[in-house]
Amino acid sequence: GKRFNANPIKREGLLFQLLTFFANWQNKKIFWALKNINLNLPAGTVLGIIGKNGSGKSTLLRIIAGIYQADEGAIQTNGEVVYLSGFSHGLMPKLTMKENIYLIGALLGLSPKQIKEKFTEIVNFSGLNDYTNAKVYQFSSGMIARLSFSATIFYAGHKNPEIILIDEALEAGADLEFQTKSLKKLEEFIQGGATVIIASHQLDLLERYCHQVIWLDKGRIIKNGPPQEIIAEYIKLNQ
């Protein structure tokens, strides 16, 4: 389980924090983003996660990745975990694209020499060759998704992870050509026996690749089973 404070104190000075703290003491609301989640995945499983925005998909992946800590229960993973996000998680907006590529590599434990060896491949795969010296805050959401996915997926290939977490990384602002390239890279990991967990709104993608799908709603698993069965029921209820 994972909970958040629904009305957190804003960082606006000590006096404001004190006044807000006492004002909200009696009305403090706890929001459970995840509750009673139980998963046991054999190695090599490809799991899909579906649900509306706010259902807890990203929170679950971030707990598995170790970005968040669970407030109830425990997470046990066996092997190297790589987290791929379609959002700007891990990127520094004031750094250039090149600097971010080196930063991501360093955070994932690669040496400067190893990063340099992968740099051209990453840039070519992203299709952002003309923007290597541009600041990331100038990028569109689609460009950010391309950069984040390209850097992480090539570094992941170097580390050969046992577990890959994909948080809407195959759809965030990407065109069809980039999605096709990304899926080919994903297939390489699946064929290599990695455990893959994909949170996505692309239901056809999940039906194609996943062995199992869970349906999250308000932080709880309400359905868990074969992709075709779970997805068909999800579509029927959300038409």
C-alpha cells in the first residue's frame, strides 16, 4: 500500500507552514494511491497494467523501481531493475540534451567511456540529432519522451536488466515511426527473458505482448487475468 497526504503543507515560509499545519491538523486527509496490492511474477512474465488516469499505475511502478517506498507491505525484486518513463522523470531541464544523456548514464552506473560509446546510437535512435546542445526545458513533451526512452533503453541494453518497468514510455508524444523502433527494442528484452511490466493506455499493445493484465481502479486490483479477457471487459465498461 502507498498513501499520500491529500493537503500537503506548501513551502512558503516558516510562519505560513506553522499556520497551515495547525489549521489542517484536524482536517488532515490521507489518500491511499495503492491498497492491498499483491503480485507474484515468475521470471520472464510480461505484465500489463490498465486503468484510468489516477488509478495508481505509475505509483505501483515507482514503488517497484524503488523511487517510492511502500507504506504497507514489502517489495522483493530479483535482479537489476530499469525504469522507463514517458515523462520527464530523471531529466534536468536546465541541462542540454547531451548533458542529460551523460547524466542518465552516470546515474545508471556507466563509465564516461561506456556512455561515449553509446552516445551516437542514442542520439540517432531518438531522431533529435539537431538538438544535442539545446536545453531540455526548450523541448516539447514528445521530444522529452524520445530523449528519456532512447537514453534509458540503450543503457538498459548495456546492463542487461532482469526487470524492465515501462511507464507509458511507448506512447507519450511519440510518432508511429518512433513507436515502431521502440517496440523492436522492447521485443529484444522480451526474447532475452526479461520480466517486463507495462503501464499503458495502448490496449492493443498490451494484448499483443502481455501474458497477464491487471486492471487498477482507485489504487486496487479489481481484475487480474488473461489480456483478451480483462481488456475486453475494461473496454465494455469504459465505452
